[in-house]
Amino acid sequence: MDQALLRTFLEVARTRHFGRAAEALCITQSAVSARIKQLESTLGVELFNRRRNDIQLTAAGQRLRWHAELMMRAWERACLEVAQDGRAGRVLALGCTPDLWSVLARDWVVRLDLARREFGLQIELLSPADLSQRLRVGLLDVAFTFESACDAELELERIGSVDLELLASRPGLRPDEAFGDGYIQVDWGSAFMVAHATAFPQVPAPAIRVSHGLIARDLLEPLQGAAYLPRALAEPLVAAGRLFYVEGAPAYHRRLYLIYRPGGAVAELIQRTLVERREEAV
């Protein structure tokens, strides 16, 4: 399969527009159309429902998108590993959610000291579902997540925890006031969602739901809202007097996990780092 065909397909699926896809790929719109037609001819299916200013994936296109993304990631990793002349082709593919990058993963990357240990590095910020998926198919070696994995083929280590606390853009709010029109619900995982619904059964469905705490943090001030955030994300704005803790609101304790594929030099590197971290904590 020509890599250019898959890249073009994914760009059209992302932009839902042949012209914008052409601009992103630096090719003509007619070239984009020709590539999509060639891909559809090869597969024997239509990948897009073409309506003026409304291009949608067909059911077949939805199925191909998942495979195409995995294939392109696999190709990118293969290219990276082949290029590691001085590192024996060893590349650590690490994934985490955007929130956990600043809260946890960034410090772990520094601790790994990959340059001294002769590893290349590939980092991806993904959703929890994509992290699990890419770990299982071998496109990631290690992931940081709030959710523990139930997979016999993966190793799981609890490496810490974080408290999620309710913050608002205005001081002196009561919890019931914070859960008003400006409340932003962050998807902190299934355990958080269940506990939140149990603690506040009368709270109406929030008008704003977001996938990451970074999004909620950036929206709190302009929307005069409230949201549950980790202290590490919120503290700089609290110190600056721009965000405020909501007194009387419960905090939620979330465990943090490191999940990795066992076996090989990458697993040895991770295990050695875990041991060093425990020794420093003693």
C-alpha cells in the first residue's frame, strides 16, 4: 500500500474537505481526488460520502481509518528505529494523556536518561483508549494512565497518585454554586465519573464536557466556570490569584499507573528506573 494514499486518506478524514487536505499536504486538489479514487479502487469500496461542503466517512471509511492510523504509526516507528545507527535500533515509544505529561511523564523522561542509555525516544499524547490500543498492538512500549489495565500481556506498576480538587474562577463559591451553568466536567476516567455522580446526584448534566484537564483550565477564566483539576495544573494560577479552591467540595484521589510491554531492553530500562525511584524514596 502506497504510504501517500493513506496519508491523503487520513488528511481528508481529518479536515472533511479535499481543498484543505490539499493545502495541508502541499499538493493540488486534483491530486487528492486522484489518490482517494485510487485507494477506493484498490479496496473496492467507497470511503467518503461526497456532498458539497460536507464530506463524511462511510462505514468502510471508518473501519479503514483505524487501520490506516496504526499502519502509519508503525511505519513511522520503523523509520525511527532503522535510523538509530548509534543506538542499535532501540527506540522507546512512550504515550500518555496530555494532562499526565506535565503532571508526571515529563519528569520520568528526564529520569530515564535515554542519551546515556543509548535509546531513541518517540512520545505521543493520546486518549486513554488509544493508549491501551497501541500498547496491545505493539506501537507503544510504555504508557502513563489513570486507568489500570486488565491484560495478561502487559506489566502494570502503580507509581503514584494525584488529588483532583474543585477550582473556580471566582472566590468564595459553595459547591452547589460551582456546579452551576459554568461547571466544566473533565473525563478523569470511569472511577471518577462514578464517584462524582454518586456524590452529586442532583447536579444537572453539565453543558460543557472536555477530555483533558488542560482544556478545562484554559476555559475557566473566560467562561467564569469551575472544574476538577490536579493541583499541579492549577497551582500556578491559584498562586497568581486567578483560580480559587472551592471550600467544602470533596477531593478525589486517583492512582497513577505505568503500563509497559514485558521483555527486551526497553522493559529492562523501565524496570531499572522503577528500582532507582524506589531506592531514592527510601
